[in-house]
Amino acid sequence: MKLVVNGDAFEVEADPVTVDVLVSRLGLEGQRVAVEVNRRIIRRAAWAETALAEGDAVEVVHFVGGG
């Protein structure tokens, strides 16, 4: 399935492709990230049940500490 992740083309093979699968494929499992799909923020509790579709636009934001 072809997605757009942070503005770049990204292809992922899985069935189904859910937000948690994508986060895992991006190597971000266990990290503090926020995910937005088609301009809608997805709660972490809903990642496993939120299926992605061909062409979805996904933004993944990392939290960075400092000051």
C-alpha cells in the first residue's frame, strides 16, 4: 500500500495496515510520537484499530525535550 508519510512516498506491505503497524515499520515503536491521518489526530489507544487506506496522508511527529 502506498502512503504519504511526512510528505514523502512510503510503501508498506501488511494486511491490514493500521497506524500501529506503520509506526512499527517506521522503527518508532515505544517512542513518544503523535500521529495524524488525513489531518485528524489519532489517539494512541486507537492505533491498533485505525486502518489506513491507499493514498492516506500521515504525519508522524516526534516529541523532543529540552529548553
